[in-house]
Amino acid sequence: MEETLATVGGGCFWCTEAAFKEVPGVRSVTSGYAGGTVEDPTYRAVCSGTTGHAEVVQIEFDPASVSYQELLAIFFVIHDPTQRNRQGPDVGSQYRSIILYHDDEQHRIAESVIDELAAEYQDEIVTEVEPLETFWEAEEDHQDYFEKHPEDAYCQFHAAPKVEKVRDRFVEP
């Protein structure tokens, strides 16, 4: 069975990770950092806003079950791509909307999806589209955060609604 990777950032990686884990065909979701200039960044360093990294998730998926284009459609449903350097209460370049493509085909699909969606938004889509250079896995305490801390207030207010949105719109009962 072929596995493929997708890497996206749309705000806090706890929320994005939790939402994508609900998608049929997604094998795993790993929280991490990408798009910056510091080798082996830490959560504290990324949160400082000085490393250039975004909080991202790397999604391992089965393309026979869910396509890259479908994953991007979900990505645009679970975050606001018109907010520059923020999502909800999280402010800073580390929370920017970003698609980090793995090859030319993903690049083409990402640009196409953005072009198709542009008319649906009143404001400009500010999602960055860049090649993935390095994905740095986040520390263990940031992996599966929503699953480990479902009663956490942040998770209840921000991750849970994204999870429900994916379940309602993209998961068959």
C-alpha cells in the first residue's frame, strides 16, 4: 500500500493534528515545525517568533483512500486562510497558513485549489505555498495533544470544533 505525505500549517498544530486524525485514509499525523531558519527548533524557540518556523503537521495518508486535493479541501475548512500570521487567539508568524509541498504535483494542486477557492472568500487568501525543505518533529508532549488532554480548555474551545467539523463534513457515519 502506497503512503504519501502532506505538510500543512493552519494555526496551532494541536488543533490541526486532531482534525486530520479524523479523516479516513489518514494513517498518521505528526506535529512539527517547518519553514524556518533554525536547525532542530524547540517549541519555546518557535513560539518566540524568531525562528521563522510555522507550527505544521505532517500527514501520512493512503492516496487510494483520500487524495492530496481532498486533504487540502479539509485544510481550508478547518482554518481561516485569510488571516495573516494568526488563527483565532494565536498570533504570530508561527501560526501562519502554509502549504509545504513535497513535489511538483503537490505544488500544482495547491495553487489550483487556492485559485478555485479564491472566489469563495471576501478577503484575499494569504496561505503561503512553499517547497518543504525540512520537517522537524515537535517534542513528544505536543504529539496527540488533543487525545491526551481532551478536557483542556484550549482544546475544548479550539480543537474540538475543528474535529467536529471534520466528522460532520468528511466522515461517513
